[in-house]
Amino acid sequence: MAKNKSVPKKLLLSRLDIWTSQHNLQQDPYLASVQKAIATSSGLDFWSSLEPEDYLPRPIAQTGSNFMKWAKTLSIVRNVAVFLPVGITWKAISEATTSFATFTSSESAAPVNFLEFWQNGYGYLDSKWRIGNVAEVDFWIVIAIIFITLLSSSLMNYGKKLSLRDQIKLDRERQVIGLELKSYFASPSRVSKQNVDETLARALNNLTSATEAISLAAMNLNSALSVEPEIKEIQNEIKSFHQRLGEILKVNRK
């Protein structure tokens, strides 16, 4: 079975630099520390103990933000425009009642009701406040409100669709970066020379202690029993091995 190879150090640093610059993540503490650790090959044991997916920053998609901003603005305009027909109608009623009062006081003999006066004006009411004109203005305002509502919803949905598509792409890139970091830290070749030396020294010390214990046991056995020459030969071999191991340990500590 082929072994999985981690991303080379230079390539990983290059990808981290590009990804950081693209999304303005230079101030992120995790990314800055990880890049420094990889570049200097220091503290890799600590960073390998952390899960990159838990600490990597998550870039937020901005592709559809402009559409969603326009949608919110249109929603505000729509919410205000809803009250325009009511305001215009009440203003027209106010103008009509004032003019009708003047009309009735001047033309007391004319048999005209309020709605008929509001429609015709009879020279006392401005044409823009007549019921027919006011109703038409209110109608077109309602049509505009409906159009703005549909446009706002369409822009919002389109913006969310673009953002979702872009966010999926950004999350995939983040996941790839996380896997590459995890692979790099998990690679056996990333173990530092210092750690290898320390591990080897501990192993040699343990082995030295073991040979000393064996040698002591052989000496006790030799003194307690009248053993055959084979036991003495084993004891000599153990002593020789112990001496060679001590020399190796001294070389390793230099």
C-alpha cells in the first residue's frame, strides 16, 4: 500500500501565505503562530497536538452581500411607502372637507353631497385633491410597493444563493488547509533532531540500567551456585556489552 506523503514545507508555507492574503487573515493568532512554527521547525510537537479544524479562522463569503444590502434598503423603502396611500388619502379628505364647508356656505341652495363635491370640486377644490386623482395616485403607489416587495425578495434570495455557493467553496479551501496542516504535523519526518536525541538517550539509559541489573543478577547467581563455565561466559558477554553500550551513550551525549 502506498504511503501518504505530506505537503512539502515550502509548498505548505506558500499556500498558507496565499490563503491568508486572499482573506485578510494576517492578524489571526493561530495562522501567524503556525506559519512561524513551520518556518522555523520549532514547537511542532505542540502544534501537532491541536486540531487545525478547531482553530483555523473561517472566512465569510462576501459575494452576495451587495445584493442583500440593496434588498434590505428596498425593504425599508417599502415599509415607509406602505403609509403613503393612507397619508395622501387623509390629506385629500382634509382638503375636501375644508373646501366643501366653503362651498356649502357660499352655495347653500345647491343640492350637492360631499362625495359628489369631492369628485367635481365645483371650482372650490384643487383638481389634485379630487377623489379620482387621489385614488389613481394611491393605486400606483400600491403597485410600486408590490414591485419593490418582489424586487427586494428576489435580490435577497439571489444574494443568499451567491453567498451560499461562495461559502461552500471557502469552507472547502479551509478544510484542505486543515488537512494539509494535520498531515504535515503527523508526518514522522517532522520529528525534530532534538526529540530524536532525547528519545535515544532515554532508551540507551534504560538499556544500560537493564544490563547492569542482568550483570548483577549473574554475579549473584555465580556466587550462590557452583555453575558451569557457560554462566561465566554469559556474564563476561554481558559486561562487554555493557561497556560498549556505555561508549555509545557517551558519544550520543556529545
